[in-house]
Amino acid sequence: MVLAVTLGYLGISLGVGLWSGGTASKGPEGYVAGDRALGFMVLYFILGASIFSAFAFLGGPGWAYSRGSEDEIQ
């Protein structure tokens, strides 16, 4: 059952990627700048996700280490 769901998900993802690939921009400017067609709200959420992921991957472990574990073995 798990294998069937996984393969189904991968198949749907591949299908969506191939279907939308025809409208993708071909140059580097389109890739980097999103063809300059992204709205304010999309950029706002992209910025928020970037800041959150930077904290989660870089600052989160250091923050947790500095406070220690509540489940310390004594």
C-alpha cells in the first residue's frame, strides 16, 4: 500500500512537472527573476520562507544547544 501511494505521488508530480514545463521560461533571467511576473504577496511569502528556513537550519540547533535538554539524564 505504501509503495502504491508513493509511486502514485511520484507519477502525479512527474505529470504536473511535464505539463507545466511547456510554459517555463528558457533563459536565465526568467529562472532567476521569475520572468519579472511575481506579485508582491508571492515575494512576501518567499522572503518569509527564506528567513524562517535560515533560522531553522542555522539558528535553531544553536538555540536548542544553549538551553540544554529538558530530558537530561542525571
